[in-house]
Amino acid sequence: MKKTKRLVTLSVVVSLAMILSFIESRLPTFVPIPGIKVGLANIAVVFALYKLGKWDALVISIIRVILVSVLFGNTVSLWYSLAGAALSLLLMILLKQLTPLSPVTVSTVGGIAHNVAQIGVACILLETNIIGYYLPFLLISGTVAGIAVGTAGALLVKRVNIKW
């Protein structure tokens, strides 16, 4: 029963992330700078990290990135998303384990890390460092998005009770 409940919980959280990704893909952009998004699906990852653990958060993050890229993106978006999700989750796991920081702070660092990783991938794919000038704008958006995602994730962590 425990394995079944865990599988169902992971499936529900992945589904939530997919729904949030779909909603975000349909929202108009509020900032006239390409590539800036809130990253609503990361609410599910923050929730999973705090309620389910680092390995479940990793599984959810990987499945979400692959499914979103297949359904709403392309191969290039997969590389950007994988790099961003990997660095973001790695730093969030480390911060959560090593410090008593809140989900909002951990998510904010994750949002910034996500954008740094994406700039790195862009520099590699475009074979230029000039794209680095875009980083300050992404750091600001990553901070704002990280706060928003972390706040929503913290509310879920506080209000949703999961017992194995």
C-alpha cells in the first residue's frame, strides 16, 4: 500500500506541474523581454522537495521537464530546461539540507540558478558570450519568480498533509 500511495502522490504532483506549465504557456507575457517566465511548474518541485524529499523532487522535476518539452516545446527547449532544472534543484537541495532557510528563500536561489544555467546553455549553443549581457535581466526576473513560486510552494507545504 505504501508504494501505491507514493506512486499516486508522485503522479498527482507531476500532473499538477504539467497543468501549471500548460496554464503558463497560455498566459500572455507581462514583460517584453523574451524568455522571462514565472515557472509555475516549479511550485510542484518546491512542494515535493519539502514534503516528499529530494529524490522524489528529482524524479518529479525530470519527468516534468521531459513531458513539458515533448508537449509544449522542442529539443532546444529541453536542453535549456534540463540545465536550468538540474542546477536549480541541486542548489535547492543543498540549501535545504545545510541551512534552515524557508521555501521562499530556497526557491529564490533556485529561480536565479535556473536562469544562470540557461544563459550557460545559450552561450554554448550560440557559441558566443555576448548573451551574458542578458543575465542581469534574468537575475531580476529569477528573483521575482523565485519569490512567487516559493510563496506558493510554502503555502502548499503548510496546508497539504501527506502521510506515508
